[in-house]
Amino acid sequence: MESNLVRWGIPAIALGLALLFVLGVARAERVLGTDATLARRRVALAALGVALWMALIALAALSGLLARFDVKPPPMLLWFATVLGTAVVAGASSFGKRLAGALSLGALVGFQAFRLPLELVMHQAAADGLMPSVMSFNGYNFDILSGVSAALLAPLIFAQRAPRWLIVAWNALGSALLFAIATIAMLASPVIRAFGDAQLNTWVTRFPYCWMAVMVAAALFGHLLLARKLLAERTHLGAAPLRSATG
């Protein structure tokens, strides 16, 4: 039986991330100096888009579709691929470019601190017997390090005391830890059963735990935005001497 921390913690984090996404879009439009009417339209579209996406995920879980493992290919597998694909496409798009260019390094890193409370809630979910223990930090999931390090690194970035190499290294580490837990989650699914029948990852097929997809997509999207910003700044710095030399 799940505790209140898990029952309310997962949807609270998911809704909080959705709100941060909309606020991030609004902040980016202000920084870019977008016309007020166009900015409001873009913010409204961002809010509508994330709301519809979360509603579709909830509907798939509540209808029992995500839990259908007698269908080939299993909907859970398609759902997982869609979540990752959506984050990659958004991060690589012109929309992602605008966000990466407008939001600060400190904000992009600090945002990932949500993975600390998320991992604490997931730990409780494992203790409740709801989630496989292999997906908690008592098992093979060390993503809590991403959340802790983000909370420590972001203030250094805002204070301009974090070297570029440290931010690059952090982004690589956080991406690797995210890939690791995503892999564990898929290996523990009923599709593969890599850890045995006692460690099946089926809790994400139920509402509201299906909104774990929001956390995965948000973390991946954030890493992609940070990578794009770091790459753009490196390109800008590399081109600066040439521009000044050619005057």
C-alpha cells in the first residue's frame, strides 16, 4: 500500500515541473524581447501542450492501456519510446534553441535539483512495495547524485564561480545517470523481466505514477537545453577573436 508521500508526491512533482516549463517559456520570451501578444500566445500554447500531453498519459493509464502486455508491441514500450522521443525532438527544435539561448546556465542546472526530492519519493515507493527496489538508490539508481549536485552547482554558477569544464562534466554525469535509470526501468518491465518477477516495473502503468514520464522527459529536455547552450557559448567564444580581427 502506497504512503501519502508517494500518492501525492509524484503528481505534485509532475505538476510542479509542468508549471516550471510554462514559467520558463514566459521568462525566455521576456528575455528575447518578444512582442507581448506573441509572447502570451506562445506561453498559452506551451501550457496547453503540456496539459494535453499529461492528460493523454493519464488517460492511457486510467483506461488500462499502459498495462496491456498481451498486445504486441506492448503499449508501455511505445509509451516509453514516445516520452524519450518527445524530449529529444523538443530539445533539438527551434523552440529548444530559443529556450537554451534565453535561460541562464544557473537556471538550467538548478532546475535539475527536482531529482533530489523525486528520488526520495521513489525510495519511499520502493519501501511501500510499489516500485521495484532496483529502481531506488538502495538498488542500482544513483540519480539522486544529479539532484544533490545540481543544488550545489547552481549557486556557484549564479555567483560566476563555476568553471565551464565543471558544468560540462556535470551535464555529462547527469545525462549518464538518467540513461542508467531509464535503462533499469525498461529492463525491469514485464517486457524484459531482467531482475525477475519480484522486481517488475508495473507501477508506472497506473495513475498518477504514469506521470513519472514527465520527470524523465523534463530531465532529458533539460540536459539537451544545457548542452545546446554550452555548445552555442563555445561557438560564440571561438568566433569572437575572428569577428574582432576582421573588425
